[in-house]
Amino acid sequence: MRFAFIAKHRGIWPVAWLCEALDVSRSGFHAWLARHPSQRTRDDEKIGTLVRASFVGSDRTYGARRVWRDVPADGVDCGLHCIERLMRAQAL
């Protein structure tokens, strides 16, 4: 969260000032910029598109349980709590 704030505002203020104000290291911020997305983030993006497609395909009437039944039909293995979390994150 802090690093995202710094990335957003680094055009306005110097990175060194922002890092000092937020009590993070500059090297940590630059490492965060170069880091690849985690496996969970990549999986969430893939499953999130399936969740949205199932929800929109049901005329926005399906809840998490029905979406959860649709997603494994597309060949993706995930749990109900994962579907609930992704639906919450997408405001579905």
C-alpha cells in the first residue's frame, strides 16, 4: 500500500522524501517496482475473468455458490472462499 502510494505520487515529490515520510527504504521501493506478480495474483486474474463471465452470463443474478459451480466446469480448480473474495474485490 505504501509503495503504491509512492509510485502514484513520485512525479510530484521525490522518491527519497516519500520513502522517508512513509518510513520505508528506497531500495525496498525500487525492488517492489521490479518484482514480478505473485502466483496468487496471476491465478486471481485468470479466475477473476471466469467469475465475471459467469456472473454477467447469469444476468447478474448468480451468487458465489452458483458461480463456484460454474468455474470448475471451465477447468479451473478453486474454492468457494476464493470465489467470494474475487467477487467482493470486483464488487459483484
